[in-house]
Amino acid sequence: MSKRPRMPFPRPLSGVVQDSLVSLGLAERLREAEIWRIWPNVVGEALASRACPLRIINGTLTVAVSSAPWMQELRFMTSMMKEKLNSCLGAEVVRDIVLKAGRVEKPPAEVPEEIISIRPLTAQQLSLIETQSAAIEDLETRQAFIELMKASMEQPG
């Protein structure tokens, strides 16, 4: 009877996933997808509001441009954009840039979260909560009930 070959050491999941992506040909597609994420940082906010990537096929990036004057301006900048994109991506992902007149969707503006001030509970409300929770014997359940009651009674001020 022959001996079974020795099992290799367990590999980290990240290595297994990376190998799977490469073998399926998805690693390159993921790198290409990064273009949309880094676009505003590479070209700047002013340009990103007037031009946006549409698709990349076989290394050719198609970019929608909002107007003819901007398209003319970008024709002079394509090689610089290509170099900056490839530099940020760490490989030659973009081999050519094609400009196309089109509608450019402006990225959604970040809406600052509202700061909501909460009015403190009145003594009467606190007393009601204490009365209602007194019958609950389990300490953990009682505390959860109290927090729930306080949250439901608090009103934005």
C-alpha cells in the first residue's frame, strides 16, 4: 500500500480567493472596475463633473463628455489621464481612451447627516418607565425594556 502524499499547510482564504479570481479571469475585470472609483481623484472634481467613464473593453476606455468644448480640451489630456489611471491601478489596464459625446451624471452630493438634539425625559416619564419595568424579574430583560421605553419616549427637539 502506497503512502498518501503529505497535505500542504492550510492557505489563507485571501490567497485561495485571489487564485480563483485569476484562474477565472476576474482579477483583471476587478482592476478595471476600480476605474470608476478612482476617476474623480485622477482627473479632479471639475473634470469628473463633465466627463465620466462609460465602459472598458480590451483596454479601451470609453469616456462620456458633456460638451464639445470639453471634448476638445480632453483630447489633449488623454495620454496624461491614461498614465495617471494606470499608475493608480498598478498595471497597464487602460491602453487607449476614446471620447464620446454623452450625458454625464453628476455624482450625488454628500448630504451631511442632521444632528438631532434629543430632549431629556421628564421626571414623570422616568417614573412611568420605572413603574412599568419593576415587574420584570430578569435584570437583562428589564434593562433592555427600560432602554426601549426611553428611546420610544425621547422626541427630537
